[in-house]
Amino acid sequence: MTKADIVTEISKSTGIEKAVVLETVEKFMETVKDSLAHGNNVYLRGFGSFIIKTRSEKTARNISKNTTIIIPEHKIPAFKPAKVFMEEVK
């Protein structure tokens, strides 16, 4: 399902214009991204959590040059679904 599909589905079920729904969805995604960028997790009860995970430093190999490189510790965004969500998907 794409963002356009989500906007169409919400618009059909609520009767709100697509432009308004699109603006709302865009603002929601922007707010989640900004919160994560500033180190804040986003919790949506009954849906899940958008969290920041820290990947530890690790050693990797560059096969073409046959050298070892160090990948520094870094943060990545992740989604953890709520138990209710998981039960519905199963």
C-alpha cells in the first residue's frame, strides 16, 4: 500500500477531501521524523512505537581492497509494533 492508497482510503471512509488528508498525513510523517531526529521516541497506543536504536561499533571488510574498516556506532530509526497490532496481523 502506498501513501496515495492510504490517502484515498482515508478520504473515502471519512468523506474528507484528498488534499486535506494528504496534508495531514504529510504533517504526521514530518512530525515523527523531526521527533526521531531530535532523539525523541514516538508512542502510538494500540499501534506501535517509532524508536531510535543504537548500532554498536563493528569491524567490516572491504573485499575489493582486502582491508578491514571500522564502522562507528550509529543510530537508526525502527518501528516496534504494539501487542494488539501483532495479534491482528497473526
